[in-house]
Amino acid sequence: MSTTAPDGQLIPEIGVMETVESDNILRWDGTNLYVEQDVFHNGQLVHRRYRKRVTKSVAQAIAAMIGQH
């Protein structure tokens, strides 16, 4: 299942509306925890499978949940 930012985000410095699509699956490359995103500027794909790192607090919360089981 893919999700898209509903309204996107205006980036005034470059004059584009940025939206992202992601399957929201957490991935681990041995060093970083990340999700893959397709990034669009004004509807045009600019980054395919862009790796966005998960924040430290989210990673810690996930580690705590895994550690409970």
C-alpha cells in the first residue's frame, strides 16, 4: 500500500510543491533504519526510492517494542 502526502509541501526557495509516496515499510541496511520514498516536484518524479532515515526517537520506540516480545 502506498501513501501520498495529501497536499504536499511548498518549497519556496525553488518554487515547487513537493509530495512523496511511500510503502511505509521500515528497512535496515545494517547501519540505518529507513523508509523508501518517491519524491515529486510539481507532480514530476525527481527521486525514486529515496532513503529517508527514521528519527532516533522512532527507532528507539521500535526497539523498545521489539524488546518486549
